Amino acid sequence: MKDKILVTGGTGYIGSHTTVELQKAGYEVVIIDNLSNSNREVIDGIEAITGVRPDFVEGDCTDIPTLRKLFEEHPGIKGIINFAASKAVGESVHKPLLYYRNNLNTLINLLDLMPEYGVKGIVFSSSCTVYGEPDSNPIDETAPIKDPTSPYGNTKQISEEIIKDYVASGAPIKSILLRYFNPIGAHESALIGELPVGVPQNLVPYLTQTAAGIRKELTVFGNDYNTPDGSCIRDYIDVVDLARAHVVAMTRMLDGKDTDAIEIFNLGTGRGLSVLELIDSFERATGVKVPHKIGPRREGDIEKIWADPKKANEVLGWKAEVPIDETMRKAWAWQQRLPKN
Ligand code: WQD
């Protein structure tokens, strides 16, 4: 058995898929989650996939005694992957203090306790949102960090700075910051996937709910952008590819292969896809039509962004591999297992 890893937010979308990949790589996983945006049945799904039930602590990482108790009851944790955060861009505009308190206090508490409990490395879940609207695409890790377009995006930028300053202060820890592009899809077993609460804000869950008849019609938010078909372009990355990158990053740190105390990687496919192209991919892959119409632009949307994944490919030794049609098929298989209501 390899080292023991703490996955905060591990019953969430990316956290659950990462737990599966960590277990497949031989790591022992402890999950802490306050279940504010997920449910404990996800643990059953993880166990059904890997045959190993991760230890689960229902708790809030903003509470230091909760974290102390976890580290004392689960000795030997060597690494942390921190997913625990509020992540709805729109909500963050209306509830900024909730986002700053939750996302920043969670990180500060984890960093503060790591040296005391012998935790060597932390992988931080960051986002391409730190780049804002790029000056050009594809975008690599040297691209300028732009003014945040939401409190959510600002918590990611501030979190990166907190980690950098803490490491620079001499803290005996290391970190890898992973800047995700647009995670989509589900596990091939359809036993875990994205569980949006309420009306989905993100494209793919809204698309699959429309295909399932839960939503009447998908609105494409604008087709008058400066792109080939007028709709926005993003770098959609399969959630399992993304999960595997976390395992590679954690192993790199624990095996001492990282060359700097802090390393930063863009996690994308390097392929830009428009909204209309993604709809086409879904319909081609599943044979299911998605009723959709063109509507007005959504406030705050950037026009186009996709990754230059060269550094992750060559330095981290990771590459996105799942073809987009396969990702769409998995997203659809997952949607079909969910209740219609
Ligand atoms: C993608 C494209 C929409 C819904 C957000 C966060 C980012 C990250 C990923 C956390 C856009 C269009 C969407 C719909 C549409 N989250 N769209 N109709 O906005 O790129 O990124 O999620 O880290 O931080 O900002 O993702 O899926 O919301 O939108 O046309 O009903 O789909 O305009 O062009 P986004 P998204």
C-alpha cells in the first residue's frame, strides 16, 4: 500500500473521481467533506468501482478542531489534495464573504496543520479562471494573471498567493497548483459523475438534462462572438483525465521528483471546442438530439480560452487522452442513471 492521502471535498465531482484514481494507484484515501454540495452515497459509488471503501469524515475544513481530530485519528497522512471549496461563479458575486471565508479559511487551516502532522505535499485545485480573458490562445502557465472576474475566481488567485507566500516563508511543505480548464463527463461505470444542485449553471449538465427531457431546451449564450461559428470556445477536459493528473502530481511530490517547492500546471486538452461543436459531439456520440436555441450572451463569459498543455505533458508526464465523443457518451450514461426529477 502506498502513502495515505487526505482528499478534502472528496465526495464532490472531481474529488470522487480523483479518489477512484488514487485507490487504483494503490494509495489509501481519507475523505473529509461537509456534504454541502454532495452526498454520502458517492462513497458507495467509489467502493463499487474500486472495491475499497475510503475512510470518510463528515466535517468542515474551516473548523480547526475537526481537522486536528482527523489527523490524530488517521495518522500518517503524507499528502493532501484540496478540492473543498465553494465553486459557483454566479453565487460568489452575491455571497462574497461566504466564498472568502470558506475557500480561504479551508486552505489556511490545512497549510497551518501540515508541518505539525508530517504532511509533505498539497495539490491545490486551481482554475484557468485566473487568466481571465486571454490575450491569445492557447494559453500556457506564463500567461499573465488577469484581474478576477468574480469573487470565486479571486479566491483561486488569493489561494495561489497564500501557498506561494507560505512556502517562501520556509514552511517544510511542497505544493503543485493545477489550473483546470473545463472538467466534464463522468466515470465509465456511470456510478459517479457530476451532481449539480438545482438548475445547472455549467454547459454539459444542462445539455444532458435537456437531452433527458428534464429541461425543455438548451440556450446557447450568444453566437455573435469572434469565433468560427460565433459561440464561445473552451477547453473541455474529461474528468477522469483530470483525476489522473492529480495522482501523477501527488506521486511526483511524494517521490521527490518535483524540481521546485511550488509547481504550476495547466490541465487541458489543448483543443478548443465551441458550444455548438460540443452539442454536435454529443448528438454524434449518443444519437440523441439536444433541442437548443441561440439566446443572448451571458454576463461575464469570456469569448475563448484553451490550454497549451505542453508543460503538463512534458514535465508532469501527463496527457489528456479521452476523446470528446467518449466523454459525451459517459456523460449521457451517467445522466440516464439519475432520477428524472
Ligand atoms: C461553458 C460555455 C457558456 C451553459 C465555469 C467557471 C470555471 C470553472 C468551469 C470552476 C460558456 C456556455 C453554458 C448554458 C451555454 N468552474 N453555456 N448555455 O463558464 O467556461 O467556466 O465552469 O472552476 O471557473 O467559470 O463553464 O460550463 O458555465 O460554460 O451556452 O446553458 O457554455 O456561455 O461559453 P465556464 P460553463
